[in-house]
Amino acid sequence: MRYLLLIATDDASGHQLPPDEEAAIMAEYQAFTDDLQAAGAMLGGERLHPSSTATTVRVRDGEALITDGPFAETKEHLGGYYMIEAADLDAAVAWAAKIPGARFGSVEVRPVWG
């Protein structure tokens, strides 16, 4: 079954890291991605720009309303995702727990309609 692992972190915290710490975390993400690929579980994934670069679109009464920024005011924002193949929810949760961002943010595990 396919699962989407949605990585949420505090936008501000990632931009306050010294370059060497950010490089170390990115190396951890690369190692995690390599592990997913080696296991045949990786279907896709990307890092996202900060939520301050977002544009939100809502259609009300047939009119598109465009707003700069994320759709909700929250401390944590979507920073990236992985689409994986896993046998079941337990396996997907095990992968999610290995994502570096889970240590300082959260990872939402969502099954994908198939």
C-alpha cells in the first residue's frame, strides 16, 4: 500500500541552524532516502521551500481568491514529503520514525487511495 509521509517542522528553526548542522541533517536525510531506495520502498519525495513562499487558492462563489502564504497560521508547516510503498501502517510508521525531522517536528502518515 502507498503512504504519504508528511514532514512538518517549525519554519523558523530550520533557518537558524549553523551551516555545519544543516549539512549534517541533510546528510541524514540523504542516508534515509538511500535506505528507502535500497528497500524498494521509495516512490517519491521532495523538500519544499519555506511556507512563506506559499500561495493559497480558494474558490468561493466561482471566484478564485489568491492569498500569499500558507493556508493556516500554525507554528509547524509542511517542509517536505516522501511517498512510500509499505506492507501496512506499522511498516509505514517505522519508516516515518526514521525521518530526521521527526526528532524536532512531526511526521504525519497518510494512506493514499489506491
